Amino acid sequence: MPGLLISQSCSDQVHLIVGSSALSLSRISRSLDCGASVVLIAPQPSTPLSNSTTWNAELQAKLSQFSKLTWLDREFDFQDLTTLGRTEVDKVVDIVFVTLPSSSPLRSKISERCKRLRIPVNVADSPTLSTFTLLSTHMDGPLQFGVTTSGTGCRLASRIRRELASTLPRDISKACEKVGKLKQIIEQEDAIDDAENAVYDEVGHNDDDAVQTHKFNELVIEEDSSIDKKRKQRMRWLSQIVEYYPLSQLSSISIDDLSSQYRHNTQFVINESNTNKNGVISLVGSGPGAPGLLTTAALSAITTADLVLADKLVPAGVLDLIPRHVETFIAKKFPGNAEAAQKELLEMGLTALRLGKNVVRLKQGDPYIFGRGAEEFIFFSKHGFKPVMIPGITSALSGPLLSAISPTHREVADQVLICTGTGRKGAAPVIPEFVESRTTIFLMALHRLRDVVGWLKDAGWRVDLPCAIVERASCPDQRVIRSTLEHIPEAFEVLGSRPPGILVVGNSCAVIESPSAGEKWCIEEGCSLF
């Protein structure tokens, strides 16, 4: 049967925990976090409770960290229930947690005694012996909510709690804090008396679960200038902000603007002038090239942006999806100018963010696979704008798939390695050792293909190893050149370049398709998506 859910203040209470288990350590942390003093009664266990450390070592760490934690290294005595508590409640402990093994007969006896003494008791994995259960809680600043399945499944409660938390705006704790500040401002500036406190109760000031009364939107006559009317206006103004203002914008609300609204009797309007809007930066991966391979999150980002900063390799088909009213800037990156062009993009993004704009940094593939994604994340974070990360389908894995190359294949390839063919500022990369059962994928290697192949040979790679060049993967003009390490540089020089492209090396390259006997290489044009 569902129970009554409450949020209980545990400050300065005494919580008694009985049992030496991993769960007891968790209960200790939970009670300490709530401000309670904790008394643990448990003899030291003879065996470790984890592979990395013993229960005793973890407990000693907590003892050295928290002055409110006491450990009694002995067996439980029933007198502990009425001798270890606070003086003001006649030494009776406030809450008892029993974490003893399910086989222990002491569990039911402690539960029975606690119930007689009206002490709330929780017995691990036994709802029938417990007078209360712990909720799966989410905490974010002043916001705290919990989920329980009434003992039917704690893992399910945890799953539901995570699902609920994921739907909340990222800065919901700031919204709670700012609403609290607005309440304080009203109380301080208007000297709310007892009568006004009654109005507060009317809108759920003292009870988070109070049902909205029929007086929430009660008519207030314009001509009425009585003190009571003004009090109702102020309380209703605050209640309507909480009720109607979008949660996603409450965190960026301007306290000064809103507190001045009720003083000057101005209309409550939701717009940028009173939200003090902050800019948002999203690092978005556009995938290998085909618009159909964009994630829905990426598509949503580019169609709702104020400014899109795109790399020059982002295909036209993806750029065509950006609405005409969205300002779009393509990076001016060319050989020898990459660093300057990158700096220009970052400065443009930062300027737009400071103006409160929604900025999308659009990059080919996935921003974090050799795409400066982490560098840009650090840059914007240092300036106070933590980016939203939206991954893209990387060409390192989608390119081979679209070319009939399975990077892993039973008894052929049991591992995949993604490398770069160009180090920072054009330096030579570190060449990995040769592993027969590995598929190695090189990005940014085609412009120096002969050098890369030479380095691989010098490192002991077989010259007859199958390989393939995949260019403009997923686009209508996709091209695949299949060959071996011995002949791939020659094939590429004869056929010319069609960037961007990747080099795939390994036995997996010849599992599905390969050149005919006697052929040095073969070519395939087009993509199966079109």
C-alpha cells in the first residue's frame, strides 16, 4: 500500500545503524549528508566487502572525515535504542537502520522493539519489518525529489527517478534559488504580517504538495486600492510566475527586473527584456555527409540556432538544412591558415554568446574524433559557457560500413584502432605496431599517403595487407579504392583526390569485396544510400 511521502529534517538527530555491510556505509553517508549524527554498532567483519578495499578501511576514512560519526565495535544491545539518543528526547535514538544479513534473527527483534518505542526503523530488504522506506532521490541544490515503488522494486524506482530528472532543465536549481529570493524580497520590502502569511498558505507557501485553491486566480478589482488588495496582488504575482513561467527560463530570470515589476505595478510579460537570457553553445557533429545520417538532436540544433559556425568540410546537403534566417559562417580554413581560422570561429562564437544567442558549432563527423571538440569545449567553458555536446556519426566507422567493409569480423578482425595521419602542426604521427587481427583506420592521411604507407612498412606492416580509401563517404559521389599497401599510393596518384577521405587497413578490407586476381586495385563509385 502506498505510504505518506514526507521530507523530514534530520539536522542534529541521532541515527543508529546496526550491521557491518556495504549497505551500512551507504546509510552512513546518507544520514551524514542530511545533518544527522550517526552511531554505527557493528563488530569489524573478518572478510573484505570489496575487491579494492576492506569495509574497515572505508569506515576509517569516514571516521577521519566526519566528527558526527561514532563506531561502536561490538554487538548490538537493545538498551542502545534508549541510551544513545539526544538528551532532549530522553536518550531515545531518532531513526534506526538495520543492515544485518537476512538470516539474522535479530532483524525482526529490533524491528519489533522499535515499533513499540515508536522509533522509525528501516530493515534492509524487508518492507514488512520496516516502518519507512528510503526513496530513490535526486538532489540539485535546493531541489530534491524522490521516487518509491513501495517496496516492489528499488531498481525500477531508480530508473524512474533518472528518467524524471532527465526531463528537467539543466539549471533547475537556479530557478528554485531565484524564486526563493523573490519571496524574501517581497517579505522584506512589504513587511508581510500574519494576515499576509495566510495568503501565502493559500498558494502553497508552506506545503510543496498543497493543491491550488479556487482563489488562485480570484478576481482583483482594478479600482480597489486597499492594503488587502495589494497584498493579494503581490502574492498572486509571485504564484503566477511560478505557475506559468517556463521552467527552462526561470533559471535565467532577472531578480532585479522581476522585483521591480510588482513595485511599479507593471504587467508580467515573458520576453528577453526580463529574462536576462544567456547564450547557449552546442558542439554538433554533422555525421559523414549524407543529410539522412544526421541525428535528430543535430537537426534540431541547426534548425533552431541563431548562428551556425561550420567547418568547410561539412557537405552542402547538410548546410542546405539550415533555415535561411539563421546566420551561417563557413570556416576560412586553408593550408597554413588553420589556426587563424579556428581562432576567428571561436571569437565569433564568443561574441554571439555574450549577446545571448544560440550558437551551433557544426563539425563534420563527430567533433571528438580528431575534430578539436575537446579544445573548443575547454575554450567556451573557460569563458563561462559550458557547451552542449551533440555527437555525430563518425566517418571512421560509418565510412567502412558504407563501403562493404566490416571493421570487425569473426576470425579475421577482433579489434579496431582509429589513428590520425597528421599530428599537430603537420608533425608525423606515432605509427602503431602491426597486429594481424586489427583493422586500423587513418583519418587525415590521404594528403601524405605515400609517407604514411612508407612509415607503416618501416614499422613491419605487410605490403600485401588489404586496404581501402573511402572518399566522401555517404555522399552521392562516394568513391572506394580497394588495393593493398603496396599499390594504394600509386592508385591514389593515378586516380586523383576526392576529399575528404579515410584510409582503412587490415584483413577485414577483403572479406566482402576485393580486387579481382591480377588487379592492383579496383574502384567503386556512388553510395548505396542513393
